[in-house]
Amino acid sequence: MGYIYGDLLKAKQEIAACLNGNEKKYGTIWKIIDARWDKKFKTALHKAGYFLNPGLFYENKKEMEEGDLMEVVI
């Protein structure tokens, strides 16, 4: 479960990078991803799986400490 959450985050970052950070170009794509994400994957269980996976944790340590993921575990 944690891999799905992490892969969706990474996909959004890569889409933005490919479009040179131009939000006007990738905004619609992100809205589609977010709509599906909110319905199926944005649950406490997926977030906890992402947070508790050591491989993902150390790869994205800054995001883990600053984001809303800490709230899920605490």
C-alpha cells in the first residue's frame, strides 16, 4: 500500500518536472490524479504504509517529517 501512495507522489513530481514547472500545463493532469487519489488512495492506511516502509522513509525523509504523514502515525 505504501508503494502506491509513494508512486503517485513521484508521478506528480515527474509530470511537473517534464513540463518545466508550468502549472498551467500540468494543473489539469494533477486535478485528475487528485480526484482519483482522494477516492481510492488517500486514506490513513495508505499513508501509514508509506510512512512505515523504511525504504520509502529514508528516500523521502524531509517530506515525511514536514508533511501530514506524521499525523497518521501519531
